[in-house]
Amino acid sequence: MTAFGTLVRARLTLILSTFTAAAAATPAMAQPAAQPAVTSVSPLRVEVTFDHANWTYALGESARCTARALRDGSPVVGTKLHYSVGYEKMPPLQTGDIAMNETGVTFETGPIASPGFIACEVEAEIGGRTYRGHAAAGFAPEQLRPTVEDPKDFDAFWQAGKAQLAKLPLDARVTPAPERSAAGVDCFSVNLQNVGQGKGGSDGKGPTPSRFYGILCEPQGRGPFPALLLVPGAGIRSYKGAADISAKGIITLQVGIHGIPVNLEDEVYDSLGKAGLQNYPLIHSEDKDNYYYRRVYLGAVRANDFLVQRPRWDKAHLGVMGGSQGGALAITTAALDKRVTALVSYYPALSDHTGFLKGRTGGWPFLLRPEPMRTPARIETLAYYDVVNFARRVIAPGFYSWGYNDETCPPTSTFAAFNVIKAPKTLTLALANGHFTTPEQSAQAEEWLWARFGLATKRPNVAVKGAKP
């Protein structure tokens, strides 16, 4: 071997011995890392469905309910499910407990003889927590009839109220609200003179007038424009106006109902909700001439008095839109004010209060559910304010929408109002919905309303689950 070959072999031997020593010094690197334990802490979801795709049945049929307890989309086999079946907010017709298998548990309502909605409620208790699922099936909902009586002097009562309102000057106070404006839209804080609350003023001449507050938004440009009154759901809160709707070429007025400004700090509304305005639907509910909603219903008419005086109103199209309490106000306003040409009502509250007297649910706020509340004076008063009795008198075309799973404004009560409407009406059902509105519902409602306003529309690229009973 040459001297060069001897040198190469010596260097290779040195390199290999160095690598071997390093590997021996770090034996842990050659072992796979330990894997951490992984568990799921996702909440359980209890799903309840029916065997009819439209969740609607004929009288005499039985609905088959299927319930599943799911975690991360997979069934939790062996979970004990407790179920109850019965008319909405009524004592259950049957109850039971079943352990869930791979496909869930199935039970039936039994044949149902009376129109209405049967609620299937399912609970699972795991780890000290209770998880709940709810779904309701409709049995001949188109046959539901209201339980509330129509007072003989109903029309005279409200004519007197409107006459009282008409005697009061509008006294509109309009202040620019640039913080609520948007591109192409100007907004304003507004307050108007309205009928008062109470037996009368100190001068003995009647109630001291109150104020009615809202946010007006108007498109820029010459117009003319249709007008839309936006009436609120229940609660005490601030409002920002509807500049987004006004940008479509519509004058909008979004109102509060409590006779207080709608642009205060949130803590003001929170305090009122815990004090003077707590449970406001109960205030004077045994005195039809002084009930809380009298000033509210007439205030919505006063808001329309203001809208139709706007210089760029088109003098042809006046709409009203709202959900829950606002859905109720959309109907009452259209009934009281024949200037309304179209209304949109989502799951109207305040409907068929007296259902509880006839063995079925009434509408929010369930004033007659507790037996001690069922006084003759309260029953009489509520009849003058029940949405059903206004629905009988609506002449404007309307778009209506709700879900079968609404536990705040039960469909038994909303159908009781809807079924007595003789004016042209469209009903879109989002069956699985509770007390909320989906973008699909809103898109359909707006398309319907804009068409009646004579505005160009484009049908949204969405699928809406719905049916006309």
C-alpha cells in the first residue's frame, strides 16, 4: 500500500470512530417520542327529528320521533335519554327512558285528535350536565282556531284611541345623527308627540302626552322613495337605525317603544330593565284604558304619521316589519293604520293569550299561564290587545315566517293569528328554527317586500326550506 492509501484509511477510521462515539452518547434520540393522551371535551348535542319531511301530520296520525345524542357528530352509544311528549307548554302525554344504540332511540306521539303542535323533548345527563333537545310536529295547523274573544266594542275602543292621538300635534323633533349615517344615507334622531300613559294629567284634561323615539334614515337623492317602519322585539335597548336598508332606496324609521331616547348608554337600559320597566307587559294589564301597550300601539301609528309627511316619500308605499314583539306590532299597526300597504311579521308575539284557558299554550309573554293571573279584568283587557283580534282586521298583503321549534312564540299561537287573516298572505316556514331568523328567511322577506315597493330585486342564491300549510 502506498503512503497516500495508508493516510486515507487512517482518516476514514477516525471519522467512523467519532460518529460511533456520538451515537452512543445520545441513545434517547433513537427512541420514538411518547404520544399524549387525547380525549374529547366537546358538548353533547341532542338531536330530535320526525319521520315526515315537513314535520306536519293529519289528525289521527302518529308522529315518529328519533332522538340521538351526538358528540363531534358521532353517536354516544349507551347514553340514557329521557323523553316527554305533549302539546306545547302543557303537561306531557307520555314520558320514558331509553338507552341509545348506534341509530338513536325512536318513540311515537300516538294518534293526535286535536289541531296543534306536539313537542318532543329529550334530555341526556352526562358528567353532571344536562343536555336538551326539542322539536315540535304540527298536526293540521291550518285548522287551528283562536281561543280569544273578539270584543264587541273593539273597533270603537281603538277608534277612540286614534282620535285622541289625532288631536295631538306631531311636534316632530329631528336632529342629525351623522354617527349613524352611511355612504349615500343620512340619519337623524327623531322624537314625536304621542298619547300618554296614566289616568290623566294634573289639570284633569287627560293623560299628559309622552314622546316616541326612533332613528330616521333617508337615502340621498331626489327620490321619491317608499317608507318602512321597523318595530322592535321585546326588551329595553338602544337602536342604531337601518342605514343598510335605506341604502337600497327606502326611507326607514326604526323605533323604540318605551318613551325614552334610543341613543343612551347601555347601562341606562339595563337599569330600567331591572327596575321601572321590569316585566313591562304586565303594567296595568287589568285596565284596558291604561294598559302599557296602548301607548305603544298608538305610537306606531304616530310613527307612520311622521313617515308619510317626509317630503321625498313616494305617497304610495308604506311598510312595517318586525319579529316577535315586533312581529306583533307589524300586525297591529297594519290593522290600525290603513295607510300600510305591506307588512312583514316574523313569529308574532302577544297572540291568543287565552289558549291557557282552553288547555293549550298561549303566546308570549304567557300572562295567563299561572292560574292566579287569570283574573276577569286581565282576561278582558288582553282581548283588546291580542294580535289575533288585529289579524282579523288586516287588509294589507303580508309576509309571515317562523319555525316549528319556537318556544318563545309557540307556533300554536302564531298559527291562531295567521289563520284568521283574510288579506293576501305568504307563509314561509323554517321548520327547525327556534326563536330566531335565518339569513334565508330575511332574504325571502326582503325580496317579497322590495317587489311590493317597486324596487328591482335579484333572488338570492340560497335554498329556503319552507311550506305553506
